[in-house]
Amino acid sequence: MIELDVFVSCGAEVADLRDIAARALAGLERAFLRGLDAPLVIRYWDYRDEPPAVVAHGEFSAQSLRMVDSASAVIGILGATVPTVTSQELLRAIERYASGQADNVWLFLASATKGDVHRNFLRKVQRKTKMTVLYQEFDGQVDFQEKLFVALIPYMVRKAILDRQTLIPAASGGVV
């Protein structure tokens, strides 16, 4: 069984896109498990499903950063802003990717909202990680969903099918 932990990072202003990403991940898991009979389980954590709690000042992002630390891959979705927690999550994810601790980070940016706040964030990421982030612009929910599938499907195929083939030991002996 192949298990992937995928984290979705975004601000509240694009929470509808978080929902689209969650449905896309669930749909891909069904397609691999049922359609391809490939043993792929995709775990996805959503802070909105957590029970209410009170946390110490400055610790709001602690749980999501722990989830980023355990993720195989991270999907970042930016609207008009780069909220503080989202910035922390994405920076951590890119640091993990740069060090080989994570498989991938995909960053999506609403093209209508692209501005200085995004350029400043990307410069900060480059300064701290020495990585240049290539992002995918999108126009609306349908375009986002299409571009998300185009990014995720090759990754999922590699993890569920191609990587699995390398795990299957070659048959020993001669011709039967």
C-alpha cells in the first residue's frame, strides 16, 4: 500500500479552492484504488475538521506546520494575499523540498490578484531557500481544478504505479 500525505495551504479568502483540492485528491484516490486497482491512499488534513481549541499566543500555526513536516507534497493556493500562516507553511514546505524531505510543492496563484505581495513573498522564499518557485496562474475555479489535475496526475502515477514497479522483485530463474 502506498500512502501519501498531501497538505493544502491557502488563506481563508480562497477556502473554496481548498475544497476543490480536497475533492480532487479524494477523486484521484478513488480512481487509483478502484479504477486502476493501484493501492494508493491519499491522506489530507484540514484544520477546519479539527475540534475547537484555545492555543497559546504565537502557536496558531504549530499544528499546520507539523502537518507540513509530515507531508509528501504540498499544494499552495494564493489569492490576493499571502497570509502569515500560509507564508510560514509554504516556506517550510519549500525548505523541506529543497532538502529532499518532500516530493513536491505546487504553487497556484489567482492571476487576477497577482501583485507586489506575491513578488515579495517569492523573493523572500528565494532568499531563504536559494530556490526559485515556478507557479501556475489560474483564472477561476474550473481553471484551477484543471491545472491541479494536470499537476497531480503525473505525480500520483509515478507514486502509485511506476515507483511500485521498482519495488516488485524480479522473478529469479529461467523460463517457465
